[in-house]
Amino acid sequence: MAMAAGASATHRAIETVWRIESARIIAAVARMVRDVGLAEELAQDALIAALEHWPQDGLPDNPGAWLMATAKHRALDRLRQQAMQHRKHEELGADADALGTHVVPDFVDALDAARQDDIGDDLLRLIFTACHPVLNTEARVALTLKLLGGLSTAEIARAYLVPEPTVAQRIVRAKRALTAAKVPFEVPPAEARTQRLDSVLDVIYLIYNEGYAATAGDDWMRPALCDEALRLGRVLAALMPAEPEVQGLVALMELQHARAPARVDAQGAAVLLADQDRSRWNHLLIRRGLAALRQAQVLAEAGPGWGPYALQAAIAACHARAARAQDTDWTQIVQLYDALMAAAPSPVVALNRAVAVGMAQGPQAAWPLVQALAAEASLARYPWLFSVQGDLLARLGRGAEAAAAFRHAAGLTHNMRDQAVLRARAEALDNGKPQRH
């Protein structure tokens, strides 16, 4: 029994080390073999070796270094095998010139790569490779979580409520697509970096958003996804500290995630922003988020100006700075949404701006803005359009119409907790109870 408990503890330790170190290991090996799929395979070989040896031999003094060295040895073995295949018709005693220039330089480059230890650059290359535009969004998300988040295929499938084989196929196809397109394992050149950085930031924020407000299922939040996105954002910020939008994204996620402890009550029911106990907000995360926002502001004003993520972080900061819901500076939030509409216009941004107008100037000012957005085809099945309509109608004293809007919104969302909140608001209106805004 004691031996079984010890083995179980070792396996948990291996899982923890792998989650922390896997991205660094895959990145270092990918620099050697120039193939992300092969790099992951070789890193997995190192993990299997750990599972075989550590329960018997005990944890090494530096588990991460052990895994890294083992994976690199596997990579060098693979490269040697490839080199031998190319020279199998050569005599064993032939000198290096006889090997052919098409073989030797690749192997020498790999040996040089193995001697280097530039983990920061390797991680940056891996991030840009996993989020390459040659892949569709679903593939980028799955591959990023697998390679950089260290999540298993089963964990990704559970997080996104899709079958495990579907996720596995996305990951396999993504690796094949990168190989077929001969995507170089590198940070893109300056002229392409902004476009690729936008893709990287979008993928990280998509992961965070799915964790913060799950689109389907029984849970309102999926904290594991939030944690992975925050970790990826912090890694990226450390690797690219001079990019204002990277700092802006980190600030946005920190400030939003600070509210997580107050977003559900003791029974697990969702709590709206206006009703949250702000003493339960994570004030360490708020301080970190505000610090990242200040850094983003300095960088933005010195160069490219405010980007969408920095502006969204500034909006989140308005909420974070308000000790009570009624202290929120909605006028400033409207101004920030004006800037966001100029930088990254979309119907959803316009809807959020309308909400802010309703809070700053009253429901009468917001209602025509929301009704104009009702004509947008992209919002026809967007539940939060109808939720906003319900809120404004309730504040305008049109209770029956508001209840109908909330019920319609509930019918459009696939998240059970969101449905419960929306139906509860409709029932409260039916019973003549006052609404919180």
C-alpha cells in the first residue's frame, strides 16, 4: 500500500513537472529537428522515460533538466539515424567531405542547436509557430493548449465540450499543415510580426474567454482555461516586454480574472457584476493588472498608440477602481468604447458601448442604439443582444416585454448557468420584483 501511494505521488509530481516544463522542452527540441510534430513526439518519449524510471529511481534533483536532457538525446539519436540513412552506401571510414553537403550541414546545425540554451527565443518561436495563420482558429487553439499549455487531448476536449477524437484530429491536422506548408520554426521578420502577433494574442484571449464565460455546459467558468491563458500571456509579456498590446492583453486578463472569486455564490449560482461582493475580488491581480496597464500606456503613447486590448484593459480598470458598483465612472467607459470603436469596430463592441451609454445617460439614450444593432445579421442569435434589450426595457418600465426578451436570450445560450440567470430575471419581472442593473 505504501509503495502504491509513493508511486502515485511520483506520478502526480511527473504530471506537475510536465505541465510546467513541456513547452520549454518542445521548443528546444523543435529548434533542433525543425519540426513541431516530431519535437512533441520526442518530448513525449522523455515523459515516458520519466514514468518508467522515476517511480523506481526516485525524482532527480532537477526534474526539468532531466526531461530536457533526455528529450535532446532522443533528438540527437533521431538525427544520427537520419544521417546514417543518407550515407548507408558510403564506406564506414569515409571522411566528412564524402558525406555530401546535403546531409552534413543539417546535422551540424542540429548539434549547434543542441549546444545552445536560448529558451526564451525558443518559446517565442513555438508560440508564433503554434499560432501561424496557415491554421484555422480551432486548430491554433488546440495546438497552443497542447504544446504551450501542456494540456492533454482529453483535457482540451473536456474544456471545450467536444469529443476527444475531434480534438486529436485537429492537433494532428495542425501539425501536418505546418509541415506541409514548411512553416519555419522562427520568430517572423519584423514586417510580418505584427500580423502574426495579432493572431497569437487572439488565440490566447480566445482561450481566456472560454474559461471566463463558457459558451456551453453546466459551468459558468472554467478556471483551468483562464489559468492557462494567463500563464501564456505572462510568458509572452516576459518575452516581448516592449509590445504595448501584449501588456494590454495581460492587463485585461488580470483585471477580469480578479473578479472570479465573486462571480458565483456559495451555491455555485452566477452573480452579476452589479451584485458582486467587491471585497472578494483578488486585489493582488488588480494591482498586477493596473501595473501592466500603466506599462501598456507608456509603450502605446511612445509608439503605435492605444490598441484594442489596452483599451479593453482600461475599461476593465474603471470597474476595478470602483469600490462600489455605483462608483463606476461610466462616462469614461463610454469614451473608452468610442476609442475602441475607432480602433476595432464590431457589432459586439457597439453593443457594449450602448450598455455603457445606458448606465451613463439612462435607458432612453441607449434604447435607439440597441434597436439599431438589432438589424445586424451577426447578432441575430447573439443572446446578449436580447439580454441588453431586456435590461433596458425593464428600466423603461416595460416589464412584460423585458421578461420576453430575457426568455428569448435564455433560449439562445447553451450555458446552463447563463440560462438560469436569464430565466430568473424574467420570472422576477413576472412577479413584479425590482431589477438590479
